Amino acid sequence: DAAREFTELRLLQRELKMTLHGTDKSGVCLVGTVHHPRGNIASEILKNGLGRISDWTIRMMSPGDVPPLRIAENSAKRANLGVFESYKPPTLTGASEFLGTVIEVISGDTLTVLPNGETFDDDSKLKKVSLASIRAPRAGNERTGKPNEPYAMECKERLRVLTVGKSVKVNIHYEKEIPMGPNNTEKRQFGTISVGKRADVGEVLITEGLANTQRHRDDDEKSIRYDDLLAAESISKAAGKGIHSDKEYKTKTINDLSDPKKAKTYAGSLQRAGQTKAIVDYVFNGSRFKLFVPSENCFVMFALSNVRCPQPSPNAGAISRGQARPAEPFGDASKRHSRLNILQRQVEIECTGVTQGGVMTGDLYVGQGGQRRNYCVELVASGLVTVDQRKIDYGEAPKVLVDSQTAAQNNKLGIWSVQKVVKDVPKSTSFAKADEQLLDIQMSEIRSGNHFFFRSVGDESAKVIDDGMKIFTETNGTDGAPCEIKAGKLLAALFNDGTSKSWYRAKVIEKLEKGKVKVLFVDHGNVAAVSLATHLRPLDATLGTDQIPAVAKEAVLALTKVRPLEEDDGIDAARMFQSISWGKDLKARVHGETEGQVVVTLYDSDVDSPSINEKLTSEGLARIATSKESYAARDRMGNSDSLAKLKKDLKAAQDKARSSRKGMWIYGEIPEEDEE
């Protein structure tokens, strides 16, 4: 009502001049400017906060007539007049202005910037910025079959040429919540990006007909250069450039050589071409990339030859599909280094071969003139990749790479700064047939009255792996990490021994429900159900059982059988076994190995005293193996005198327990099915 009264008072029944600009979509309502003797009435309405600038009508006006209206509206906003009574300037979560370097162009109007003074040691250091009031053509989606909008790739490429790797000035104007999927949003910053003598790269895109100005609602925040962008768009439309052209857009087809068959077919021509210019389209890890080769109009998968790069952390898609490969030390650092230095930059490649998977291999060069350098040498010298040991052994590795790696090792750079476990450890003890041994052991886990795990006293492997896992815990902390879960795989599992949490080697037994995994701690013998998300992480290759054998050995008492733990006699046998063996130095006569289990006779003092096998049997908590089982054991382990003596001693102990009605003999003879 106030706006209507203001206008009637100044215009009603007066003869005034008007300038018509156009009509609305229906063609019924005229759009124009009313000229009052004291000026444009629209400016006065805006100055008093009685209206807002309408975006669709402002586009019809001459660009030179817009600034006074914008100034009037901004004056009312600052004074909180009329419709702007509750107006507040947009609040920003960070600095409104900063300098930085563009790392990656994500789309035709969005890019990531590393602010000056920040070290790129984590992706969170990058700021994702979209060009304010700019709408670039949208890229398609191969998975859903959605094609690119016309000029989407040209717009992204032009923005790449203008900004990637260059120092820019960023002015943030507003922020918005952008939908990123079901129940997920991202707070995005929108601003103006200046590079070199170009005050606004968004205006360049609009001038060249590669993007449009964003059509805002009347109350939306806009770029402070919105009117300049509209003026540039009107010029581009008049010239019929790019997206404003009447000509039919022809989609450019690029050969994708990621298919192994296609890659092998084209490999010869790329090798014959020698040094070829390419653009790094994507970085998989520090030494493997997806490249676009303009001269061949194709995408290729490319890997640096002669080196091995540590595995970076898996992306969200790999984790959701259960295809996550464990991250290795400095894998993420190596990938970040490549993203910082060569992503979306022009490089030169020299292809020397192709793998069975269709990946081109060779050398890659970055920089120009005196700054041109072999990128592979740079990575090796920084300790972010290692030279393939097989190439070194066969004398095929270039001397410059070997020398660079030696220097990185001496200076303990990157990968070489990680303390590694010494590999020169004793090999796994072998218990061959008829090769009896006498060992000093200690119990590490008791499973039943005749089934247990033990550690050999003085085993050097135990100290090596204990020290190695201590270093592993200090290096990685106690947080879990994504890893592949399958039966038999060796991982690091978190366990609290009562004093603190530490990582131990564990073998996956099976995956349980509710995010749990059943594992066997191979150096101790105990089994536990641990959380997949918080209690597991990949194990360093240097700590595998192929490098350091499992310290805990699984064993059974020779020729001795007990009841299962589900029965009272089985529980009593396990308790007695624990009481006479746990925490003591024992002697074990090893008869051999069967089905991965060491077969032993145990003694709690000297070998001339009654064995633990015999003691359990004499109390009626164990019994001698059947004749069939005894003969089978003697066939597998040899017809030794010690086994013959043990069988005789166990027979005497069993007869004594039977006559005394002890343990399982309380009711006389045991059932026949128990003998089977």
C-alpha cells in the first residue's frame, strides 16, 4: 500500500514520458521506464525500499540505465528501509577475499583453490568456489546416459586454460547449500575470480558465448558485477557467439583407449610418435593418470615406467562397492603431489610400452624451457615413489632413478622416513615327520583340554614382531581404516591388553552381522569379534607372515582325547590343563605336525616326570586315542620310541582312572559312540 500510495502521489493523472523495453511472456504487459520531471520513478521507489529490482525486466533495459537502480536498491538495503527492513548482508564462513592457486577445474563454473600460505597436506585445505551469477552448460553422466549440454566441454576447457596452476584473487559474495544427493548438502561459496589482467573470468566465459548469467529470484544474492555480466551477455547474444549461435552444435567424439583391446591397437602409433603433448585429465595415484592426447584425439591410461607408487586411500565409491584397497604410507601424499603439480596441466609423454590391462607406460615431462624436468625423477627424489626392485635387480632401471632413490634413502625422505621392521628374522619352525624336538615353551591360548597355542621361549621372531607392531601403533594411532575383508586375509586388529590399545596381526576367519568380523590373532592364538569400522586397518607388507612367521603355534596333546567344552568333563579338563600349564615354562616333546597342528607331549618340569598328557588321563579327564587313531598318528609321524612309551604310559593312567571311577569313567565304561 505504501508503494502504491507513493507512486499514485507522483504519477497519477500526470502527463509523463515513457521508454518501452519490451513485454512479458504473454505479450499483454508492457515493460518500460517512466520518466518523472525529477528523474526515474523506479529509482525513487527503490531508494525508499518500496520495491526490488526484478531480474527478468532488468535484462530488457540498456546496460547503461541499470547502475542507478542498483545503487538505489543497495542504499535501501544498507538503511533497512521498507521491504529491506529485516535485510542482513550475507554471512560468510571464511574470508571474503583471498589469494590462491587454482588446483582443479571441476566444471565450467566451479573450481578448487589452494589459498596462499596453506600447505596441501589434506584435501580439506582446498576451497571449492563457484563463479557468482554464472551458469555454465552442464556436463552429462555416462552411467545414466545423460549427454553433455552444448558447449559444456568447451566452457570447462576455457576455464582450465584461464586458471589452472595460476595465481588468482577470489572475492566471495555469498554462500548457498547445494544438494549433493539424498539427505546430503554442501555449503558452496560463490564469488568473482580475477587472474592477471582479467577482472572476472566469468565475464570472459559469457563474452565468448560459453556460459549464461544465472537467472536469480528477486531476493537472491548476486554477484556485485551482475550488471557487467548482463551487459557482456547482451553483446554475446548480439554477436551470436557459442550457445547463442543459430548454428547446430556438433558434438565432438573422443576416442577412449581405456579399453585394453583399443589401447593395444593404438599403442604402436603412440610409441612411434615419440614425445607427444598431452593434458592430465585425472590422477589415480602419484604415478598413474588419465591423459587426453589432442594430436590423437583420444583418452589414454598412462603410468610412469620403472617405479612403484604406494596405494592412496580409497574413494567413497570403492568403499561402498566393497572394492577398497588398503592405503599405504605416503600414498595420499604422492597423489596430492601429482594433483598439485600436473593435474589438468599440459605435459609431454614418451610411450615405451603397454600393459596387459591396456595402460600405456613411459616417461612424463613437465615444464618448459629451462624448467622442463622428468616427473618420474622428481617423485623418486622426493621419496614419494620407489624404483621397481625387479628393474634394479635386472639392471634395467635408469641410473638417474637409482641415484635419486639412494639420495632419498640417505636423507630419509617420504617413504624412506617410515621406520621399517627388519626382515632378517628366523624362519618358521618346521616340524617334519620323525624329527622329534624338545622345546621350552609358554602357553599363549588354551582352547580345550588338549588344544592350545604356544610360543617358544627365546624365539627371536616374537621380539621382532612385538617391536614392529609397537612402531606400527605409534605411526598409525588407534583409528581404524578401510580394508578388504575376506577369509584368510591378514590385517591389523586393535586389542586392549588391559593397559592400552595396540595393533596386533590378525587373520580374518569370517564376516559376522552388525559390522563385526571374527579374527584370529596369529601371534597369540586368541579369537575375537571386532568392529570392522573401528578395530581393523590394513597391515604393512613388511609385517606379513611371509616376512615374519606367526609366533604362536597351534598344537594338540599327542594320543590324548578330551570331551568337548559343551560337556562338564570337557570344562573340567580345560580347567585342569590351565591350572598346571598357564604362566609356566614348559617342556614340549614335538613328535611332528598334522593338519597344521603340532603334536606334542607336555611336561611341567623335566621330561622324566609324568607328562601333562598322562596327568589329565589319570584324572579321568582325558583318554587315550583309539587303536586306529594311534596307528594313523604313528604312520604320519613315525614309529618313534617316545610315542610308543607315551601310549604305554597313557594306557596305564587310563586303567587307573577307570578302576577308580574318575572323571568320564564315573559310570564305568564310556558309551560306544564316544569311542568312534
